[in-house]
Amino acid sequence: MNSKSQKVSFGEKVGYSLGDGSANLIFQMMMMFQLFFYTDVFGIKATAAGMILLVARLFDAFVDPMVGILSDRTNTRWGKYRPWLLWTAIPFAVFFILAFSTPDLGERAKILYAGVTYILLMSIYSFNNTPYSSLGGVMTSDIKERTSISSIRFVTATIATFIVQGLTLPLVSKFGQGDAQKGWSSTILLFAVVVVVLMLITFLTTKERISPPVNQKTSVKQDFKDIISNKPWKAMFALTLFLFITLAMWGSSMSYYFNYVVDKDALFNFLRHFGLVSDAGQTYGVLHGFLKAFGLIASDNSQVFAVGFSLFNMIGQIITLLGVIFLSGWLSGIFGKRNVFVVCLALTAVFTSLFFVVPSDNIILIFIINILKSLAYAPTIPLLWAMMGDVADHSEWVNHRRATGFVFAGIVFALKAGLGVGGAICGAIIDAFGFIPHTVQTANSIVGIKLTSSLIPATTFTIGVIALLFYPISKSFNEKIQAELSSRRAKADQK
């Protein structure tokens, strides 16, 4: 599978990116709406729902090393990692549907059902996403090509995020027509079909070009030893853990923030300025009709949460997309991946903290803060996984062994653990502050929601910044590693 040419066509890059678009339709639903779905739709208490997320994700996190070991030892005519995308596409969609279903059960049975289906979903996510992420590390060893692949990948991922965060609640409202459970099941079914199609396209359009060194002996014990002694890997593990604790916490809390904290009258007037309100007796154009067809028009305060939160998310994702396209590759090319990540994540922490002090009726300022936060965070998105490919190269450079799947599996482990901890923190805090769904919240419960959407995630973002300070692969060091590895591989191909 070693190829003399490490260039990757634009079509293959786009094909690879669709796999992340597919996974993000599910991932973003879990991160943004799973806790909200459990408390406000399925009827599970916030603390219990948070514990489901924590236990399921921590349990499943231990699946990732096993998947890494299996995928590293898979040998098929399609490669090591590609076949897993084919094998898991349909089960991924099926478990997604089950995890967002609402069978008529008692309280304990609901908790058991939610726990089992969520564990199944997270486990199949591991069997799909660990090989998918590893595939990006073996498509090329060219530094610029790898960053390009990651950038295109996260353009598609951002588009998927835009769809989930912007259209989910309006589609639920439209499909449900007052029946929230019906609306959720129809929306999830639609997304699940798209998930399968996109994942199959990724399988059909990609190619593996890097294989382990010739005569490398397979040893699980040595795989563990290599990554535990790898300083860059440990820094990335800590970064990923706290990054996804933050994303899960903030993503979950913002649903509550918009539904229970933001002043709905002020938000309704704000939406009217954007033409996202239907006033009786007025005639509207084609665009208004198009937006109404997707549930993006509010006719009264009961629809303000869905439309307002969707607009908030969509604007944030547009800014993120522009940042990924125009800033990530350009900045990392000048300053290096690590330096860009440190500065941008620190700025993200600052802007996130501002949600605690912004008045609930100052809708313009709420949106401005979100724009600044999204712009600051955008360049970091493709860099995380590009840096993990660099870590796999560093491990090969030091140990003369390559275990791409195992290296990525450890990071996906941190990702899953972070998601579980972040969701559990959000659920536990808002419950401790007295949150009760479908009611006007007390001043105390408002404080709890605001903490989980501002100061606490700002703190965990900052811990991620500290972890990055221990990441040693600078731009010049990375170039040295790539040059030496290329020389080794060239010599191996001549034998």
C-alpha cells in the first residue's frame, strides 16, 4: 500500500470528507440534543439522563482501544481501515434511530432503554469512527496534503453541523405538528438515511497509501508501551478529553439557555427584524415560503425557541465554515498547528465566559459573542485530527513501528470520555440548581444553566490550552520527522 505518490485528488478528499459529514449528523445530535431529548421529550430526570451519558460513554470508551487493535490487524483487498466503513454503515443508522426513539415505558424502563440503546450507538460509533479517523492518517504522508484533507473534511463536517444545529428543531416541529415524539422520530429517520449514503460514498472513493514498516511484528503490549511513552500523544489525549468535555457541556447547555434563559419577547422582536416571523394579514415572498417549509418561521412565542436557537446555531456554523476554509490552513502554514491551536482556543475560552454576563434580553450581543467565539474556534477544528496524524508519524519515527489505528483509538477514547463527562456535568449542575423541564425557571436554576454555558466550559477550554503547551511537535520538528520517514520508506521500497 506504500505509494510513491503521496498526492491526493480533490475528488478523493471530498469523498473522504463525506464520511465525517455522515458521522457528524449523529455526533452533533448526541452532543447538542441528547440530554435535552432525554429530559424534555423522553421524560427522564436531568441527573439520571446525565448519568446515562456518562456511564454509556465511559463504558464505550474502552471499546476504542479494541477497535484500534482490530483495525490495525485487518488485512483486506480494500486495506485496513476502509472496510470498516462498509461493515458499520447500516448498523450505525439503525442504532441512531433506536437511541432517539420514545417507547411508552415506566421511569426505570426508560432509563434502562436509554442506557442500552445509547451504549449500542456509542459502540458502533467506535467501530466506524476510529477506522475512519485512522484512514485519514494513511491516505498520505505529505504534510500539506494531510492538512488539506483535514480542512476539506471539516468543511463537510461543519455543513453537517449546520444542518443538525439549524434544522433539527424546525424539522421536529414541522414533522410533529404538535407531537414532539413523532417529530423527533421522523427527523432522525431522515438523517439516518443520509448517514448510510454518505458513508458508502467515502468507502468507494478513498485509498490507503501508507502501510506499517516491512516485517513489523504485531504486539498489543508494544502498542500500549509506544503510546504511553509518547509525549505528543499524551498531550493530545489531555487536550481531546477537556475539549470534548467542554463541547458536550456547552452544546447541551445552550439548548436550555435558549429555551429557559433568553427573553422570548426580545428574541421574537429580533427574529422579526430578520423576516423570520409571520404576521397575520401580511403577504410574503418565495424566500419566506421556503423558510416556512423548513419550519424556520415563527408565528408566535411558542415557536421562538426552535427558530431562534436554529438561527443562533446556523450563524455560528457559517462563521465556523468560513474560518475553517480561509484561516486554518493559512494560519497553520505560517505559525504551525500547535501555536494556532493555543491562541485560538484561549480566545474561545474568553468569548465563552461572556455568556454569563450578557443580559438575557440583549439578543444582538448574544449573537455577536457567538460569532466571535465561532470565529476564534474555527481554525482549531481541522488541526486536531491533522495533529493526530502527526502523532502517529512521530510514534513511527521514534519506535520504528506504526499503529495508526491504535494511536487514533486512544484519542477517540478521550473524545468519548469527554462527551460523557461533559454531558453528566451539565445534567448534574442544572439539576442541583433546581431545573424542572417545561416550567418557568427560578433565579437559582437560571444561574445553573448560565454556569454550564459560560464560566465552567471556559475553564475546561483553558485546561485544554495548558495541555497544548506540552505538545512538542513544532512546524520545523514535523518537517524533520516527515523527511526522515520518507527516506526510510524509500529505502524499504527498494529492498
